[in-house]
Amino acid sequence: MLVLFSYGYQLWGLIKLKQGRNMMFQESMVIPSLYTRDEQVVIERWIMQQASVYPVRDNHSDANKVAEIALSSVQSRLPQGLSIKEDGSRVIGRKTWDCPVRMRNDLFSPIHLFAINWDDSHPGFSWPEVYYATLLLGYNVYVVTVSHDAGDSHGYFDVAIGSFQVEEEEQIAEKGAFVVKEWWQFQHQELRKCGWKSLLKPGIIDAESACLMREEVWHTVENHG
């Protein structure tokens, strides 16, 4: 089936839809213009495997790669770990990465959902998590990512945790919240993690909504204080 596809940045072309399980991917000039062939393989494989991402898949390499594709343009806003050596020198934990398709940094606009502090390991040392939703142009899906200031939680600093599609922009916050709640549910049930401690910064999901989401997952807002 051939159809005409376009988006706001004037990339036009005939596309061919290919069916894969429950998802159709678009083969057009848009996708190879914005992603390398290896990135296309990773994105499509990750989308297909999302239903089983948490309990059975221990290798988060695809989820990390998708997150880096989505977040390249906002690297400076992601949590940055810092440690002090015995000689007093500072070591920055997070490393930046290069985007192989420069145009993507101008076209991708990750939407800040909110940021939380999961807990304090020591006074003054928090565990920040930042959530974004990014539209993958050409695939017409929003990818939800979580970013940490260290890579020890899942082996990576940034991980894609789910995706969704919308018909109206007003649905982004609601559907993004659903993906995050599913992620928290896994943390709670499978990893036995307690609820997060505090909100660091609201985004399109405000503080009241974020706290309600936490209460819905852990049933009652835990008293950390």
C-alpha cells in the first residue's frame, strides 16, 4: 500500500507500510533522512518488544539506544552525577554522545514530563530521575524515557520505558503518565522499591498529578519524613 506522507518540516515522499506483529512501520524518505539504518533496526525491534520489556528482558541496550536517539538535543538538561576524588578533583559521571544525523537535533523536541528524587542515599546525595516524552518523527510514536545521574540502576544513564500515540496534543500528559505509572508498577512489584521521595521539578505533569500517580501505584503516599 502506498500513501503520501508529510510533516511540518516539509519532508515529503511516497511511503510503503510494512506490517510487523501489531505495528506498521513507514518506509519513506523521512525515516532514512532522520535515522541511520542501524537506528531503524533498533527502534523497530524495541517497539515490537515493549510488551515484555520489564520482567523478562535484562539487556536494556535497545532501550538505551532509543533513549539516546530521543534525548540527544537535551543532553545538557539530563541528570549529571558528580563525585570527588581524594585529591579533590571532580569526576563527571555522565558522558555526552554524538548524534549521527545533525538535522535530528533541530527537529526533535523532547517534552519534559517531570523530575523526581527517588531517595537520598546520604544527606545531600539524591537519586534524581527525569522523564521526557519525545515524538519519533516518521514513526509517529512518542517515546517515554527516564534519565538518571548514574548508570548503575539499569546499566545505562538513559532508558526508554514505553511509547504511545496521540490524536491530540492534549493527550500527551495523560498517556505519558500512564507509561510512567507502568514503569513504577514494575519497580514496586518486581523490584520491591518503595515510593519515590519528592518532586524535583514539574513539567507538563504538575506536582499534584505526579503525587496522585505515586499514590495510585503504592496505594498510599509514603511518609519519608
